[in-house]
Amino acid sequence: MTPATGFAGIGIDTGSTTCKAVAVDRSGSIVASHLEAAQPRVEDQADGLVARLGGRPGEEEGAPVVATGYGRRLVRCADRQVTEITCHARGAFRHLEGPGTVIDLGGQDSKVVRFGEQGRPLDFAMNDKCAAGTGRFLEHTAGRLGLTVGELGRRALDSGGEERITSTCTVFAESEIISLIAGGAGIDDILRGLHRSLVGRIVALVRSIRWAPPVVLSGGVARNGAVHAMLADSLGVEVTVPDQPQLTGAHGAALLAAESGRTAGSG
């Protein structure tokens, strides 16, 4: 039974840089959500997010809760924990309304998941060992150049030229950028080359699995227009972005929570 809040399920995605909470109704549509910077005490933050959604952590009559992400095992109000791979696949399946591939670009890792019917993962690859191909790569560059992260993609797209960045390591790329600036290269041309290098890493990750279109882009980096455009061009397919790409994993977790609630109720 759906609780008095009107929620059928709640999903908590405890990422490395942000914590997200999503509540869905019986149809699986998002009816409430919260996103905030990750805090040290995941268990307290998750309880607070559920409370702000209108849920009741710890009370049996509350909507079922599924936790995912790095800190999922610390979410004490969760009825169960599910991997990021499964939750992102389920959230992307909902967005595409069918099978496909999701590319999730987070703050400190990136992952690619091909999923089939009902959002079931079929193949995946993850990069969580190197900052290249993640939001941290862009944040580090923005800070070094005195720009906001939001400026990077726009300026890269507006550039009429492109400086080649050969380094795939964040530290070495920074040295290369400094050398290019010293040599008189334009900032926008450097940014375009930097995005090309980042997208190259992501494309290599995609091609390491049996991926298939359609493709959906999720995570905070999905809001970067240059990454979106270059990925679509490199893969040769249309790449869609949800209205709230950072909530894809939490939405998938909420959908799984709602489905488990229906199963329990029908028994």
C-alpha cells in the first residue's frame, strides 16, 4: 500500500560528491527530490533527506527505501542496498522507455552500462581509478584557469580552434595546459582540446563493452554541453540527457523500492 505521503518508493544515491533523494508515485514518476553536497556522516544526511521528502525513516508504514552509491551500506533507513550499476540502468530504462546504454559521468568516477528489458544490466565498465573522464578533471582545470565549471563547456563549444591535449592524466594535463598558455595558445582552444581528451577517455570506456544505442547521459557532467555534443559526434549516435541527469541513479533506486513495495503488498 502507498503510504499517506503518496510515495510508492524512495531512492537514496550517496555519491562521492553529492547525495540525492528521489520519491516516486505509483506510476514511477518523480514527485519529490533533493540534491546536496555529500557530507561526512552519510547515515545522518540520508535520514535528513528522507525527512525533507516527507518520508518517515524507521517507521514501518513509510514508503520503502532503496539506497545506492558509495555509501549505500551506511544508509540506516534503507530497506535494502542495490549497486549503482543496477540503479542507473533502471533509471535510464525509465528515461528511454526501453533498452539501451547509459553513460554516467560523476564527480569521481564514470561508468557505462548496457541494459536490456526492464532495465536489467547486460554489460558494464567503470573507471574509478583515475580522475580523467570525471567531473573532478573539469573542476581541477576550472580552478587552475580561474573559471567556473559552468563556463568550461560553453567556451569550448564557442572556440574556433582546438589545441591537442595528449595527456590523459589530470596532473600531466595540467602541466601541458600551463605550457600551452605560456606558448600563447588561446584559453578557449585549450578548453576544446581538453574536452576532446576527456571525451576520448569516455568513448574508450564505452567501446570496451557491448554497447548499443540509444544512449542516455547521466551524472553532473551531463550538463556540460561540449561533453554532450562531442560524445554524440564520436559515437555517431544521438545522446539524450534527462531533465535532471544527476538523479538517474536515485530515480532507479526509487523505482526498485516501489516495485519491492508492490511485491510485498501483493503477497
